[in-house]
Amino acid sequence: MQQKAAQMIEAFQQVTAEDDIKIQHDANIQLAIKSIKERGMKRFVAQIFALDGTIISNKGQIQRIVLNPLYPIVDRIRIALQALLQTYQIAVVVGKT
């Protein structure tokens, strides 16, 4: 589990370090990135692991992550996860879990 968390931290650091992010113009994405930079990756990863949700996969490939809508900052986390996982074509949505 620590290795997965370390990989996630590394991937997000790459996303936030790149000046050339195609989605930089999106204010919500910028807010999520700012939030991660201010609060730190460890806290963000801890929040992700604390979330209720469902992971939907097909043949071992994650296709969709459904997050619990009752979590206080679920929209920020959804936006940040979506930015991270879009290159892997994994949908991140808020809905019934």
C-alpha cells in the first residue's frame, strides 16, 4: 500500500510540476492543484484513501471511480483525481456508492 501511495504522490507531483498542462485554463483544475500544493501530497493521498467509493473495473483495468457525494470536499478531490487519471482514461464521478 505504501508503494501505491508513493506512486500516486510521484504521479501527482509530475502533474503539478508541468508548466504545459493542457487543462491549465480550467479554473477548477487550478483550484485543485493549488489546494494540493498548499496542503501537501500526503494529506491529499490520505484523504483519497479515507473516501468511500466504488472502483469499477473490466478485465483487471480500472475504468471508473465513483466517489461518495457526502464527503465534504468531494468536488475538489474528484477534479484533482480526474486530472491525474485522464491520461489513463479512468472516469472519476460523484454518485451513489
